[in-house]
Amino acid sequence: MKAAQGITSRAHPLWLAYILHRLSGLGLALFLPLHFWVLALAVTDPKRLNGFLALTDTGMVKLAEFGLVFLLAVHMFGGLRLMALEWLPWTPPQKTLAAVATAASFLIACLFFLKAI
């Protein structure tokens, strides 16, 4: 596979944005079975669900929720950046869009985390 023109290093910000987008998608895909299991507890075993919800009030789980919201925001903004590059007629600086997407993702995750604690 040929590298994109002008991008010759894996340290390039756009390659790092690509990896972050892929890893965030993988993290979200790994989270989904756990999420569906907890939703199933609401229907099948409400007592176990209440026990699980009590566990979610710990600091470690809130930190994990921060990570989950960050992954979700990174994946969403990374996808929007890619759609803008493919569908819009203008071609903005890609590094700037990647940096803005990551910064916005971190801001959203931090706001969620501050509200959770």
C-alpha cells in the first residue's frame, strides 16, 4: 500500500489522528457488549442491576466513564473531519482539523468528568 503523498512518517499528526480514530472505534466496539449486558440486567434481574449501579459510583468507574466519553467524542469528531474532507468542496488544513477535533473531544470529556465528580 502506498503512503499518502507528503506523509512519510508515522509521527505525522494525520497518521496519529488516523490511529486515534481507529483505536477509539475499537474501544467503543469492545464496550458495547458490556453495555448491552447491563441493559439486559434492567429487564432480567433488577437486583443485580442495582448492585451494578452502586458500583458505578466509585471514582475508578467515573474515570473509566471519562475515558469512554473521550473515545466517543474523538471518534465522532474524527469521523466528522473525514466526512468534511471527502464531501466538502474546499480542502482546509488537515492538521488543524485533527487538532481541533482532539481538543474538542478532550473538552467534552473533561466537562462530563467534572459534572460526574
